[in-house]
Amino acid sequence: MKRIINIYIFREMIPNFTTSLIVFTFLVLAGRILKLTEWMVNHGTDISQVLLIIVYTIPYVLFFTLPMATLLGSLIAFSRLNEDNEIIALKSSGISLCQIMPPVVAFSIISYLFASLIAIYLIPISNYSMAKVLFEIARLNTSIGIKQGVFNDNIPNIVLYANHISPHDQTMEGVFIFDERDPVLSNTIIAQQGRISSNPKQMSLNLHLLDGSVFMVSKDLDSSRLIRFKTYDLNIELSAIMSKFSSLRKGRKEMSISELRRYIKENKKGTVRHNKAAIELQRKFSIPFACLLLGLIGLPLGLMKGAKGRSWGIALSIAVFMVYYILLFVSDSLGETGTLNPVVAMWIPNMVLGAATFILFRRAAQET
């Protein structure tokens, strides 16, 4: 009988979990798909590259939608059982709260292991693979997106104009560039010819200009300088360009656990780089552990008086989830600035969640 009840409760949680995970993941991906569709239409991005970016984005999205789906799967299941008085029937049969916990614990552990797999293995691999695809898109579309006779601002803080662009080798003639990347100087570059080349190893682009001049003017307009050149190379880091394709931060999120630990040791303790890397390392463990707690807390929340029905479960899940992520955001900020130890900061939300889970379980046990 206990085995049948455990299987019944476990099966009750799976459909809610699966539906929630699919819906939340799709909603997050929808904004990315619209952005990529715009690039595909306006700049000729290949559809295969768009599909690759979507595939590589899924692990990162799942990492943050999985805790929400875990909470919904557990809470809605017990809200439904509570609404249909099945919990009362179980209590009348002598089934205690502890006896209906095994399927919830098993469900939460599976979610925890799945989230850990994503955090430790899939996210670094997918982010690194995405960086390669984004580089290729940026390399191709920076030249393709530049139109002759138009002031192009595809590259942040750089405006580029070309009288004529060869359709065969993308050689530009009559080039005008206004470069504001330097915080001290504004550079205006005029060249007879120019061509874009890429450096895959350094993830950068290079504008190779011929026969021109560079006008350097300080931002406070106190000084100026004129330089004439036969050849001039303007190097462009792709991090700014890639932000147009992806909101994901690169670098630390592409690192494995061993790489993050090595990076932490290489940076002085207390610096922003050290703190951010330490937070990223702890995030790989703290958020999966939150899946375990969120799955467990769904049981007592679903058994609360008045907690009946799917709509109640969804509303309460969203409220709990918002509180958790507000705590996570605040802790992340405090850890980055060094106000709190990064390790402690990333586990504060789980400490609060764990305390709430213990209190709610104790209250639910007293009511049975």
C-alpha cells in the first residue's frame, strides 16, 4: 500500500513539473528568438547559426527555470490532493506526514542532480560553444551589416561610413570612422581604403586602413593632434559586438570548476574579480541545492489551510520564487562588493529557505 501511495504522489508531481519547465523555458527563450530573428532578417545571419545559439542557450535557461518548476511541481500536486480531500483520506488511513515524504524527497533529489549536471558540465560547454558561434556571426555580420553610403553604428561607440563596398571581398573605399571608445580622446579617422579581417584566437576584428589621417581630440577639447598614415590597424574586441546577440556574460561562466578555482587563486582576495569568480563557483552548488529545498517546501505549503487548487499553487509558488531570487540578487551584490564573504553570500538564500522549510514542516506535522 505504501509503495502504491508513493508512486501515486510521485506521478502527480511529474506532469506539473514538466509543464512548468517547458512553459517557463519557452517564455525566457521567446525574447532571445525574437532578437535572433531580427538579426537573421536584417543582417543575413544563417538559420543554422540561429538554431545553434538557441540550443546552446537552453542549459543556461534551464538552470534558472528548473528551481521554479520544481517548486510548482511539488506545491501544485499537494494543493490538488488537498483540494480533493485525498490528504484527509490518507490521514484517516493512518498515513502520517513522514510516510508521504519519500516521493517528495526522491523528486527533489532528482531535480537537484539534474540542476547540478547542468551547472557543472553543460553550462560551461554550451557557453564556450556559443562564444564560437557568436564570434563567427559577429565576424561575418559586421562586414555584411555595413552598408555603403550610410553611417553604420553596428559596433558600439564606433560610427563607420564607406562610399563604396566591394560585393566580392568587402573592400571599402572612402572610409570615415568616428571612434569614441577611448575615455580621454575622440578619434576621427579618414582613409582611402579599408578592409575587415578577423582573429579567431583573440576573438577580435581588425579594420586594416590604407592612406589616411587620424584626428585626435581630447574630450575636454583642450588638445588635438593629427597623424597621417600609410597603413593603420583599428582593433575591435568582440565582447561588445556579441552583447547584441547574447545577454550572457562570458569568461567566468564558461569556466569549469577547476578553472574557476585556479582563477580565484590567481586574483587577490577581496578584489572584484576574485569575488565574482568565487560567487560563480558557489552558484554552481547553491542553486541546485535550492531545487532540493524548493521541492521539499512544496509539501507543507500545499497542505496549508486554504491552500487548495492549481491557481493557489501557482500564485504561492511565484511569491516564494520571487522572494528567493530577490534574496539571491541582494546576496550576489553584497558578495561582489565584498560586503559579505562571497561563499557565505551565495548560501544565505538557501539558509533562509531551509529555515522556512523546517518551520513549515514542523507546523504541518503538528496539524496531522
